[in-house]
Amino acid sequence: MRPIEAFKYLVYRTPIIQKIAFPSYKYKVSPGELAFICNAIDKTRSIGGCVMEIGVAKGDTSTFILEHMKSVADSRIVHLIDTFAGFTSDSVKHEEDSRGKSHPQFDGFRYGNPNILSKALSRNGYKNFNIVVGDAAALDYSRFGPISVVLLDIDLYKPTKEILSRIWPHLTSPGFICIDDCYPNTHWDGSLQAYEEFIEENGLPRSIIGGEGGTISKS
């Protein structure tokens, strides 16, 4: 056995290192949702329209999306939108006061940093991204031009509902949206409530993929 292979052999069997080095699923969205996004990107390449991830955290899924687009030579811009400072106080207040929800993680997701994310993505060779720092529920989405694909992972009811309403008029046809955390009876089920209200109001079919991804298609 070559020395480098012998070293790998020993490292792989060292208990302390195993906890760090063992393979694990690193994405916060399900494989079904990632497959939906890949298919949506492929289906909309010919019509243009940008791609969006709303709620990016430290950028694992952003990297996945950009790598897929790179692999199929899709140079469309991916807009990565996040407060990078956690949930807005207004969104949390609505969960607590109007929906009776409370959870320590409502004060979380503050670790992201747009500068670090930008450097990491650039270092990995991606150029077709634009980081937007701000409250996604307050943005004017007409500024982005036509929108073809959206991964919406904002967790709470109020911003999810507002974002869907703001994006819908600018979604291309065909166009696709996937909303994460659409499963019931959890502290994140505001996403599900917003999704179900929106599709009912717009006469759209209900489709949950990967156990937790609420999908919307415009034809």
C-alpha cells in the first residue's frame, strides 16, 4: 500500500476523526427538492429568466445550484437573497402572537456573511451569482427582470406568503417555485400554511415533493 493510501486508511479508522470526516448529508433541503430545482433549471434554460435562492444561510445549496448550472453550461444569474442577520423581528412576532409558535431557533441563522459567501463562491469558480442583502419580503422583484426558478427557504409564514405574492407576477411561463419546510405540526409549518393559502387563492394544484417541498408551477 502506498504511503498516502496507508495514511488515509489509518485516518479513516481513527474514532475522533471519523466524527468529522465521515460522509453526511449537508443540505437542509431534501434530495427531491434539489432534483426539482435541477429539472426546473433545465426546463427554463431556453426562455431565460433568472434563478433565485431566498434564504441561503452559509451557501451549501447555493453551491449545489451553481454547480449544476455550470455542469450544463447555464450562465444565467443566480440571485442569492438573505438578511444574513436571522429572521426579522416582525416575522417572529407574527409566529408567536398570531400562530402560537415559539422556538429558540427563531433567534438563530445569524452566522451567515455575504462577504465570506462571495469569496467562497468565487474561489470555487462561480461568476454568475449576485448576493442581495435584505428582507426578501420587502423587495421589489421587478428589479430582477423575469424570474424562472425559485428555491424559497424562509421558514416562517408571513415572509413566505408575502414573497410568493411579490414573485408570482414576475414568474416566467414555464416557471417554478419550491418552498422548503412544507410539513405539518412543526415550529416551521408557517411555510406550509403560506403555501397552501397561496395555491388555494390562485387555483393551483397541491404538490409536495421529497416529503417537505411545496412546489408551484406556472405554465
